[in-house]
Amino acid sequence: MSFSKSYQLTIACLLIVTLALTQKSHAQNSPQDYVDAHNAARAAVGVGPIEWDDKVATYAEQYANERINDCLLQHSSGPYGENMAMGSDDSLTGTYAVQMWVDEQQYYDYSTNTCADGQQCGHYTQVVWSNSLRVGCARVQCYNGGYFVTCNYDPPGNYVGQWPY
């Protein structure tokens, strides 16, 4: 059985696209990807870098696994600062979750240290909290097919009455 060159080329292209999409999904969930996304936002406002911490990451992973049954955005009430995100498909990568939090910057008014009425900005302020020096994150696929991402911060931020930087 012989296949035409155009058919072979089509199959090869489909394989390449599939591999590229799979690689993209995995590549945006590494510890370095999380750190880079955080540090880009921190550098933009003059805050020093945050670093990956395995102990904090273990905590994040344990909590993400607790949420695997329901994907609920429910805080762990643990010892760390915490940001969470949930998505319906694998487009919710770690770096996309961090970008969603950073996008809240548009609702943050540094001069008054407040969020715009009816808006959230606490995820953003945690990302750029200058005293938070270590981060650990985890991403799981929940049993309902959704994805859950959590990042934990040590020391925690978002103290009432304190500016993030």
C-alpha cells in the first residue's frame, strides 16, 4: 500500500502540531516557569526575585491533591500565602494562572493600596509582595476534567494596611 506524498506530509504536520501543543502544555508548568512568571511581574514594579522552595511546593502539591475531587477554589488555611485558579481544560497552565493573577494589576491603586470597586486585586498583590521570598506551586487535573493551580508564598503577604512593595 502506497501513500501519496501530500498524505504523508499531512500526517507528519499533524504529528508535529500535536507534539508541539503537548510540549507547550507541559513546558508552562515547570518550577522555573512559575518562578519566571512571578519574577517578571515583580521586576516590573521594582520588587526583588522570588525563588522556588521545595517545602512550599510540597505543601502546594498536597493541597492541590486534596482539591482533585472537586476543583473548588477554597483556601487551605495553611501557614502560607496562597493564590488559586481553576479552569475547565488544560489551557490553564501554571504560567497562565500566574498571568491571570498579574492581570489584576489594572484594578490595583498603589496610592491608596486598594482595589477598584467590585474588582479583585489580592492575587496580584500576593504575586508582587516584596516580603514573600519563596514560592511553591502545583497543578492537578481534577476528576471532573477541570484543572486546579495553586501557588503558596513564604512568608505570606496581603497584610491589611501594608503595601505590597
